[in-house]
Amino acid sequence: MSRRIERLNDLIQEEISELLRRKTKDPRLDCFLTVTRVDTSADLRHAKIFISIMGSDEEKKNAMDGLGSASGFLYRELRGRLSLHRTPQLIFLLDDSIERGSQVLDLMKEVTSSEETDVEH
């Protein structure tokens, strides 16, 4: 990946995060969500926006629906904020890596505490 694409990914991540925090009015997006990563194609036509959402499966679905509805608004806002010849189309994808990491940490704590209990007996 070129340095230019990496910088653009970081910039898009910052801008989308800011827009989601301050500009969107959709109540479906009031949950705890984080832009974890952005992958822009080399031709700048598409940007995959990876979103981590903490909550139930229904909250995640509602938030992803809200992002789909807000994608046009977010695209227009991003186009106005970035000075690019071509602004990439935004594709929102659910990223469950933080949630999976949390589950792994919980399992590790459980194993550690059960080992300590076994040693005591």
C-alpha cells in the first residue's frame, strides 16, 4: 500500500469519526461505535469503513442500517472536507475484532483463575 493511500485512510477515518460524533442525527447511531480501520482502493473509487459496535445483535443491525441510510450524507460531507479529485464511495462493514478480543481476554482470565483455584487445592 502506498504512503498516499495510508495517509488518505487515516484522514478518512478521522473525518468519518468526527462526522459520526457531531453531525449525524439518526438515533440508530447513538450507540457506542468506533471506526476501527479504513481501506481505500488504489484507484480511490471505494473506501471500506470498518465499524466496531458494542451492543446486542439488534443494536448492531440497527446501527449498520443507520450507516447505510447516512452514507450519502457522509459522502457529501467528506467530499466537502477533502480536497480530492475523486472522493471514494463509502462501504460500511461490521468489525467484530474488538469484541472477539474482549472474549479472548475473558477466557484467559477464566483459565488463569481456575488454575489458581486448582493450585490452592
